[in-house]
Amino acid sequence: MKLSVIIVNYNVCYYLEQCIDSVLKATKGIEFELFVVDNHSQDGSMAYLKKRFKKEVCFVESIHNLGFARANNIAIRQATGEYLLLLNPDTFVGETTIREMLTFMDNHEQAGAAGLTMYNSAGERSPESRRGMPTPVVSFLKMLGFSRRYYMSYLSWDEPARIDIVSGAFCMLRRKAVDEVGMLDEDFFMYGEDIDLSYRMLQYGWENWFVPARIVHYKGESTVKSSFRYVHVFYQAMLIFFRKHYGHLSFLVTLPIKIAIYFRAIIALIQMLYTRMYRSLGFVNRKDFQPRYLFIGTQPMLDESRRLANRMGLTASYFQEPEALLDTDCDGCNVVYDIEHFGYDAVISMASQYHQGKCLLCTYSTKTHVLITPQEIIL
């Protein structure tokens, strides 16, 4: 088996459906297996998706929320691929992405892990695509707002490069390397396990790489990071990593880092509570609740979209060519692409070319009749 793809799901049914569809298109001609490990979702994910992908996917249904690391490890133990791909369910990959990554791994025998360019929903490259090692100095500088070294922003986006940390949102792993360094550390419930695994890869002499292939990661910068649970779990993961790998350092070195972590956690909570209070008092941008939709696609897609917009009371415009965005005020709009017509690679290219951080990437499928936005699903 060439490749084992592993996706952990928790209450993101339709995002996951699109992710699986993109993987199936990207793995044509490749010997692969696809695992979906469900962390006890309550949104009907498994009943819906098992009917949709009965033959293509091996579903593992947990009766508890095991967290990201433990759920991935369940599938890693069952996987038989030469390479493992850990993939977030709120992503989609281009049709050429997986083949490009496999070719790179085949040509670089010391590559234990590889990541790629992640675009956010505004068509912007995510800095988390490439990260440096969070040493005490680098971590302290990042806490103070100096993140150039942490995000390795001095590297080119157009060339492969050695990096320290590969994001768990898309992490291509060599099975031989995982067998040597070990699986994900289950002390991390969510967040931080990718940093820990990347660190161990380097300790054992393997290389971590950035490859200029592309995916879209919908929610990495949106709703999840506004929750109390995110703040608690994320900063707890930072402390676990720091204690595990730098706990041997002098108290005078570790104390400022720990203080900085707790300080940033408190600031994040204050900001979150302030935002919630601000919105509860009605001080909200109307566009946040009533965005304008720009539908781009074939005539059948536009006809379906018009009916959907009328039924849901959406403010919408309709175009057959993406170049129309150049002559349209699309600031704050949801731009909806006909995914069946354009394909995933083309949508990523159009978003990176036309959006420039001004509008959000959305998709509509005439097969599933589902409109996917970064904030919500519209049926």
C-alpha cells in the first residue's frame, strides 16, 4: 500500500464530506486506503457519510471524544501504507496535491515529515504552514509579538525548504520514520502533538520539509479560536511541550516562559470575553450576519443557487466567470465557487488570485446541494 490517509472527525459532517471528495479525486491512480476516525460526533456524521462513502472509507467510531492524538493513533496502528497522511476534516486538497507530495517524499529519503502551503478562507497563505522550533528564546519572542523566526517568514513560498515543525492539519509522514520515533503523544489532547512529533523527527535524524503544494484550511483561523475550550487546550498543550522537552533547563530560564504562556492565555480570555460582550450589546457589523454572496459557476449551478438564495433570503449576485470579481466590489462577500465545474486546484488558484484577504472562499456542489462557508453550512 502506497498511502494511508487518516482524518479525525468531530461534528463537521459536510466539511468532512468535501474533504473526502477532494482526497478521492487527488488519489486517482494511487494505491491508498482512507480512514475516518470519529470522536463521538453528535451531528449525524457517521450515519450520513457511511451511506455516501460505504466502499471508499474505513470508518472507526469511538464512543468517546478521544482527542486528536489518540484518535489518529488508532488509525495509524491499522494503516498499512508506506506513507501516512494526517489530514484535518475542515480542509480540501487540490487534485494534484497528494501526488506532488508523494513524489517529493520518494525523492527525499531522509524526509520523515512534510507539510505544504495552507490557504485560509480569505485566500491568504497561513503562516502556520512553516514553523520554527519553539525553543525558549523563540517562544518568548513570539509571546512578545516577534514571530519572524517562529513562522520562518524568511523562506520562499515557491521552493521546497527544510523546516522544523510540520502542521498536523496536513502532515505527510514516512511510515518507517513513525515506527522509529513513535506515534503521536497522547498526553496532548488537541494542539501541540504536531510540534512534539516534528521535534522527535529531528532528534532521530529525520528531516521535516515544506513543499509548495496547496490546500485550503477553512476553520484554522476562525470559529474554533474564539472559544474558551480553545484557549484552555491550546495553552495547556504549550505547557506540556515545554515541560517535556525543556523542563531540564534552569528555573531562571523556564520561569519567564511559563509566565509568558499564562499571561498570553489570560489576555486571550479577556479578548474573547470582551468580543462576546461587545456583540451581545448589539455592536456588530451588519455584514457579519448578512454577507453578500457572489455565486460563480455553470448555469445549472447558478439556477440552483438562485433558488437557494431566494429560499434563505440571501443577498446574492451571479456570474459565470471568476474574472468578474475584478470588476466587482467583493469586500466582505462570500464568494461561492461551483466546485464540480472548476475543481479544487482551480478554486485554490482563483481564491489566491482574486480574494487578497477581502472576501471569503465558499463552495457549492450540484451533487450534494450543499453550500459550504467558513462560518456555516447552508442546505
